[in-house]
Amino acid sequence: MFREFSRYVAIGDSVTEGMNDGDDLTGYVGWADRLAAHLARRNPDLEYANLALRGLRTHEIRSTQLDRALALKPDLMSVVSGVNDLLHGSDNAPIVAQIEEMFLAARSTGATVFTMTAPDFSRNVPLARLIRTRSLDFNRRVVEAAERQGVIVIDTNVPVVVDDPRVWSADRLHASTFGHTVVSALVAAGLGVPMDSVDLSAPLPSRPVFALHQRIALETRWAAAFAGPWLHRRLTGKSTGDGRVAKHAELVRVALLEQLDRKLGLDPLDGPDTLLACGE
């Protein structure tokens, strides 16, 4: 039976911050905001905070967000972390140990806690095949840690997520508006409150087909626009989160977020640029 929540707090990295559902000018929405809005339809008094910040690795999320999140006394909390650690080549065992510590701390307050598995990027990012084995091991460890601590696991490795590039934005690592809508629906279903307006079984429109020379051009554009800058940041020790703050660092009444309501009206399948940038 669904438990009605009154205070939802999210911690994590760019995945939970909401990139790229929106932009830096208009602000990011993301699956967590969409989930909060959905929960608020059942409880208009729902309060919500999102402490997630792009570029952070697990030890940084634990040290900068966990205590702040617990101080807000949530009865629902999401702990989603690890993709940045995977991309940096970190060893899975200590990373998942830190994630489990966050699970334990959150569960000890009596809150319902959920997490997500890391999606398989290899379908849309060929280079991701190099870390696929490590990613599978990471997910196995996270699931085991979640089971030990009574944490709900949302599996993002389902066909609608990993098999269609329109779920992903142009950088292929962050979800598109449609992707965030799908993830929020997966979470809602996992919590027992399915989003009736989102049919995960409905077939998607036909994907564009590209000739070989178009695919090569797309891969070259992607490498120049995203892979190159990411590598430069890694070599220089910089992060996309440097100098930024969380978008909802304090609890807000979801029902009063008129700006969020307007953003939630976006057509999740808008954005032909995303289709062209992702390719097939």
C-alpha cells in the first residue's frame, strides 16, 4: 500500500540535479522534481529539497549533502551516486561502502529510501563498453547493499532507457526531458504510485536512420563538444559543479512552485537537436 509522504529530500550528482531537462538559463527540472510534483498531487502540503550538484563523486556527496539532508528530517529520501566514480575509474568496493553508509544513515531515521542502478551507456557511447563490466559489478554491489539496508532499488537498465537514444540528451550521459520523464515514472512505480500519464509500454516513434558518413560526423561532433571538454576537466582537476550551489537547498512547498509547473508542461519528446546529436 502506498505511503503518503510529506517531506522528500534528494541527494546526488547531476543525475538528480536534473541535467539536461532544461538548461542553465531557464533552470533544470529533472526526474526528482517531476517525482515531487507527482507526489504533491496526492499531498499538496509536500515539502521538497534537492541538494544534488553536478560533478560530485560519492565521497563528496557524503561529506557535503548527507548531514544537511538528514537535518531536514525527510520521510522519503533518494540517494543516487556513483556514475562519476565509474567514469573516473574508481574501485567499486570502497565507493559502494560509502553509499551503503548513506543508506544506513538515512534508513536509521525511519525514512523510506530509494536508489537507482547505473544505466548501461554502451549502446549510445561506444567508449562506455570499456567500463561495462565494472558498471555491472557496481550495480550488483549497490543492489546487495540496498537489500541489506532495506532500500528500494529502481533499475534503470530497462529497454526504454538503454535501447533508445532519445532518452538521452546530446552529451549521451544525461537524460533528455523525455528521459527524465521516464525515470520519474519508473521511480513512481517503484514507490507504488504509477504515473497514469506516462505509459512505459507505449512504442516510441521511429528513430532516424543515418548513413555511415553521417554517423562518423555525429561521433566527431560529440567528441569535440563533450568528450574533449570532459577529459580536459579531468586532467586539470576541475568540475562542472565548481562554484555552483544546489537548486533547492531548503525545503519548498511543491504546490507553490509555479515556475516548476510551467517547466513540467514541456513536451518530453521535443528537441530535434537531441535526435541529431545522439544518432543511432
